[in-house]
Amino acid sequence: MALELAGSIGTSASLALRLGQALFSVASLLFMCLGVQFYAYTSFCFLVTIKGLVIPWSLTLAMVDAFSLFVKRQSCCQAQIVLVIVIGDWILSFLSLAAACSTASVSDFMVTDVGTAFCSGKMCSRFQLSAAMACFSWCLSLASALFNLWLLPSLCSL
């Protein structure tokens, strides 16, 4: 039997992390899409694309966690499955960090250096909220990636 690490796949903490990732990603996407002109900036389009990948990934793994909790057994105890999840988590985590940072820097530039020439105050604040939600989503994504990475060696030794 593999070590049951809090936050690793198949636990209630993992379910909470995945639902939090999805919730913050949806919030980031909604704040970004409320501004009609988001498609004019590459970093905003990048954020929308990455969040479009993170949401189904997180919800799918949340369903796996919910199923594991419902059946009361760890469904992903094979090293190959956990390895795929770890690789997917790390890739999406780094892409989420890049998207959140680029969105934050562009929206900060639009507010401080350019002023209202590119966006109104309300639209710029939506972009900033979207970047903040993307950062929160990234924090949860990194946490689940680290927990599953920590679980992987115990599965490989079995």
C-alpha cells in the first residue's frame, strides 16, 4: 500500500486543491473576458488559453479524487499514472505562472505608465483582478504538483 500523503491524488485535500484551482481559474477567466478588448494583448490571450487548459485538467482530477473518496480507496496507486499527473501538473503550473506574471506586468504597465490611454480604470482593474486570481490558481497548482511529486518515490519503490 502506498503512503497516503495529504494533498496527493485521491485524498480530500487534493479534492480541495483541485476545486480551488478550478474556481480561481474560472474567476480569472471571467474577469478577463468581461473586458472586451483582452484579445488585443498577447499576454491576456495567453492567460485565457492556459486557463482554458487548467480548468478541464483540474476538474477531471477533482472527479478522480471525488471517486476515490466515494469508493474509499486510492484509485491512482500506479506509478505510471501518478507520473503522468505529476508531469501534467508541473507543465500547467509553470504555464500558469508565466501567464499570471505576464498578465500582471502588462496590466500594471497599463495602469501606471500609460494611464487611461489603453484602458479605462474599470477595465484595468478587471485585468488586475484576473491576474490576481491566476496567481492564486498557480499557488494551488504548485501545491498539488509538489504533493504528488512527493508521493511518486514511494510508489516507485513498491
